[in-house]
Amino acid sequence: MVYAKAIKEYDVIVIGGGASGLMAAGVAAENGKSVLVIEKNKEPGAKLKITGGGRCNITNAEYNVRSLLSNYGKTSDFLYSSFSQFGVKDTFSFFEKIGVDIVVEARNRAFPSTQKAIDVYDALYKYIKKGNVDVVCNTVITKVFYKENSIQYVEDKGGKKYFAKSFVFSTGGYSHPETGSTGDGFLWLKEMGHKVHPPTPSIVPLRTKERWVRDISGTSLSFMKIDFFVDNKKAFSKKGKILFTHFGLSSPLILNCSKQVADLLHEGIVTAKIDMYPDTDIGSLDKELTKKFDQNKNKTFKNIVKEISPDGMQKVVGLLLGESIDIDKKVHSITKEERRKVVDLLKGLPLTIEGLMGFDRAVVADGGIDLSEVDTKTMRSKKINNLFVIGDLLHINRPSGGYSLQLCWTTGYVAGVNA
């Protein structure tokens, strides 16, 4: 790392060396500014290196700005001017320019062709160093000094002061606190009189009551249907891939409906049923089972469970059916009523949702400065005239699938141009 020289006033100081901060620093430097990045970890990009399961979902390849912004909920109107300046096409061009080839996969998710998040970080770091950006690491800012609606300087825990004409806050929210995202920026913004929404983990896995999920941790079911209920009344359904973990359920499908589930948890007892044969109705599945039973009538029932269960699910199906059916008896002894229990289980594997996992497993946590207090044409604070706020410090709810990093690239770029 190149360390900043003592008592130097920079044009721009960026606090937080994550995705949005690195983008802002590089763009500001490319526009001729002297720039310093202050990072609390031993090196920048801690969260970027693990995003997308280490693959880095760079963006979502939706090129129409209005269509893209529909995924950002009520904040879409605030973001139009920012995304018009730097949208998805610009993201593709930018990363190709700095040496990152991008491939587009299912649901328009875009990844580096190498499938390695570290390659995205390395390219960004080379980009900022090409612009002679200074970087100080292992440096925790503890105080922000401001007066007359302007930040004068910031100070680290050792008492060293850092001066600049403009400051960019890109410290992140609360998700994955082990990467340094501990909400420091929220506190500074609040102290300076901004309206800051308290964070909640908004894209997180679900915790279930049933302990058998631990036995099949790592098992994934592709193209399943899951129905959610509150007090036994159906609330909503989703289709897609479901991943079982040692604590419950995950996968992009589950992450993206966690906010809806969180709302249901305030209304009553939340349960779910997984349809393992979503493209086969109950009557057709019953006929298929009848045929399968006839073909294996002299086998014990437990020995054909694996033939009627999705891969990886035979242990659980056998366990749950064993609560009401003698799985050691011959298939020809299975009654019509018992066969219907098999059908019902395959069409509705029951689960009880106890809650959501916390910030430590959150892909994104919402919360942050209210967008009404940010000029999103520049990302400048409307209260502090030399402060720019970007990335996860903005109160914006969005799904997984590349939308969070695109927000970082867009707001980082706009702040870098204007700081």
C-alpha cells in the first residue's frame, strides 16, 4: 500500500475502500483530483472479495434504465438521474476497459468470465493506483469535524487529522460486519443532522424450526415451488432453486423473498410448503406413484423411497413418512390413504419459519441516509456541502442478483465525477 504523506490537503478523501469507494476514488483521480482512500481493514475490498459467493455478481444485464430501477422500489425516482449518467452499459464498458471480461448467466446476472471476485478487486485496485490514489489501511476514523455545513477534517483513533476539499462516505452498512461494515457512517451522518433509517437485514436466509434440515445441508432443489402461509392462510408463492443449510433455507429465491417473510412474521405463525413436483398436479402424481408401486410391489416401501424422491431428499422423505406409515412393509400393502400421504408430502414438504438470519449472513442490509437529503444528480448531501454519500449508506432496498453492486458502481461514479 502507498501511504499518504502527513499534513496534506487532498482534493478528495474517500472513507471506505469497498466497491463504491474504489470506484469513486478512481473516477475522481481520472478527472485530475488528488485522492486519498482511508480503509479500516488491512487492505481494501474485503466484502467485494466474497460477494456472490466469491464469484462477484457485477451487475444485472438489464439495459433499460426504467426496467432496471423498478427493482429498487420506491427509491427508483430518486435514482433515475444517477443511473442515466452511469448505467449497466457503462458498467460493462468500464470493466472491459480495466481488463475484466463479463459473462451473462441466468436471470441476467453478470459475472467476471473468470468467476473470481478477487479478479474484479485486483482490476479496480490497479485502476486507482494508475490514477495515483493514495491509500492508508488499518486506519479507523473516529471523529468528523464540521462547521458551517462543511466538513473541515476527519481524525483517526491515533489523533491524526486528514484534510480535504471534499469527502466521500462509502463505509457500507451492517451486512457482513466481519468485513468492517459496522455502521460507522450511519453514526456520522446522524451526528451531522441527517435523517438516518435504522438498518434491518433485508436479504437474508430463513431459519427453520425443523432440525432435519441439518441432515441435508448443502442439498439444493432446482425449479421447486414454495408456498408461504401465515396462521395457515396462504400469503404468496415463489418458484426457483432452494438450498437447504444447517439452519434452514437459502438461495437467491429465498433471499429475495425474505423481506416479505419478515413482514409476515409480524402477523402470526409463518409456515411453508415445498412442492417438489411443481409441474405435476396431485392427480397425475398419484397415477405415477400407483404405476411405480405396481412395478415394485414386492419390495419394502423404504427401498423405493429414493425412486420417488428428488436427489438428496430420500432421507428426509423416508423420515417424515415413517411418522405415519410403516416403511418396512411391502409396497403392495400400502393403502390408498397411505399413498395419498406420500403424494401430499411430495407436493407439500412442511416447514416452520422461525425467523431471519442476522446481519452476519445478510447479503444486503437496508437503512441509511434518506434519499430526500441527497442530490442524486451528484450524490452530494443537501446538508453538508462538501460531503458525498454512496453505496450501502443510502437507504435503498433491492433484491440480490447484481443490483447492489450496480448501485455501488453508479453512485461511486457520480460522486467521483462531482466531488
